[in-house]
Amino acid sequence: MKRPQSQWSLRISTFIVVSACFVVMGASLLLSQNFRKILTLWGEDVQMTVYLSSHVSSDGIKEIETLLKDTGKVGEVTLVSQEQALSDFRSQLATYAPDLSQDEELLKVIPSSLQVSLASAVAVEGQKQALEFLASKLKDREGIDEVSYGQEWVEKYSTLVSAVETTLNCVGLIIVLAALFVMSNAIRASVQNRHEEIIVLEMIGATSTMIRKPFLQEGALLGLCSSLLALGLCSGLFFSFKSFLIGKLSFFQIGEHMSFLSVGLCLVFVVAGTALGALGSYLCVRKMNTGWAAAQG
């Protein structure tokens, strides 16, 4: 029997809407992946400065370094002597205040310090907690005047990471539910169009599997095609945007560190889309062959 033109219009419109949902999901994955990479690059600049007392001995400095490294949260510890700190300070002030930069009394004011960087194993979202832990270990310890890690900046940085992660997770969940709803409605319309056929199949004793299988296949195929199309569109948009960043905003060096989804993640995306389509169909046909069609008649 020839299908009505309206049914094909519904299928096409459903395919477009579901593909758009998958595009948003793919874009969210890309944004989350690359945003985390950029934050990791920014996180490499997160350091702690431990200002040492003027009377601290070399053995005392080594004890502090050992204490930091034993925590397992520290990557490198670099000693900046008073002379080196003064030299850096003078080079920065040479243009703006040349007379001040030559003042020998500055050596008495500028302390030596330890520049502490976090270990690469420390996750971006755990950097704030790691810095706070290290600061607590050094608090009131002899030979240390002050511990600074840009507390206010790190606090805002950590809040930004949490906010973005939460937002992307919420958007992803909403889009998944929307796609599931749209696919379920499309399959439900298909079931209604084949109502009489289903009644006949039930009357002649067709099994649940025989009746449900075509609809499950239809939903899975919808999810498969939509996810594949979404990946293609996301790929085109991503590489176009990356080229724009490299060509027009190369100063920020963001584009060079951006990457598309891995082959494994693309495969998971397609499989998940297919499974989502099959699930949407199952929610509509799970009661078939239990007198459902006859009861609807």
C-alpha cells in the first residue's frame, strides 16, 4: 500500500529535527573537550609562590621542597634567589622607573622565594583544592613568610570550570530527552498509520518480536542516519571555525590546541544515537501483541 504524502513529510521533518538535536549534542561534546584542553593550558600557569624568610638556611629550604614533593601534588619547585628576583624586578622597571631600579636597598625588601607548579596529574577542577591543601601544609611553618597563589583568581577560575561543566551536562541531558521525545512521536505516528496491519498480525498470532521489529529497525535507522549527518555537519563547522581562529586570532594560540572528536568517541556517538532511536521506538511498541491494537480500534 502506498504511504500518504503526509507520512513522508513527517519522516523528513523528524529526521531534520533529530539531526539538529544530535548536532547540538556533538557541538556540546566538542566544546567540552576543547574547553577542557584550553583550561588545562591555562592551568599550567597556575603556580604557588612561597616567600622565604631572610634567615632561612639552605637545609631549611630543602626541607620545604621535600615536604612539597612528598604530597604528590607538586610538579616542579624552583628556587628564586634575592639576586635573581631583584634582577627580574629591575628589568621590568628599567623602562618605567630607571632610577628606582638601581636602588640597592631593594635587595633588602625583595625576598627569595620558591615557585611551585602543580603536577600534571592534578585535574583542572582539582587545582583549587590542591593549592589550598599545599598552603595549609606550609601555614605557620618556620622559614616561610607568606604563601600566595592568586587566591582570588584561582577561585574565579575554579568557578568558571564548574559552571561550564554543569551547563554543558544540563544542555546535553535536555537535548537527549528532546531527541527521544521527537523520535518517539515519529514512531507513534508510524504505528497509527499501520494500525489495521497490526490488528491483522495480532489476530493471526504474530509474536511480539515480529510486530515490533520493523518499528525498532525504523527508530534505530533514524538514530543512525541522524547521528552520522550530525557528525558530518559538526566536522565541517569545527574545521571551519578552527581555520578562522588560526588565521584571524593566531595571537591567542587557541586554534592550534583544538581537536575534533577521536574515532572512538565518534563511534560511541553513532552507537548511542542508534540506541536512542531504538529506545524511542521501544517506548511506543512495548505493549504490542497484548491486545493493544484491538483495544485501540
